[in-house]
Amino acid sequence: ISYSLETLFPQGGKDVFGIDRRSGEIRLKNDLDFEDVSLYRMQVDATDHGNPPLSGHCKVVVEVLDVND
């Protein structure tokens, strides 16, 4: 199975999150800042290598909390 990540909101979210194409693990590539963006919406697509290939997807929502307040 191969995984891919599409950021739905905001568009700049691709610079913040990355996905391991083999395991599907989502990791941060940059720091999060509540004052900049407090919510990210992403879609994870999973595709197998069958013939024909089958795919599925799910929505991942990340809410950033402001721990300084």
C-alpha cells in the first residue's frame, strides 16, 4: 500500500506535514504556530498495488492548541 497526503486547508500545509509513503505515518516538517494557523484539514489516500489498483481515503484534522495562554 502507498500513502499520499493532500492538504485541504490551508493550502500552505504541505510545507508543515509530510507522510511516509510506505507506512502512512504523518510527521511535522516545520513548527506549528497557533497564531498563524489553528486548524489543518488533510486527506490521506491509500492505494494498493493490485490489478486494478484499489484506493481509499480518510480525512485527518489537526487542531493546534495555544499552550502559552
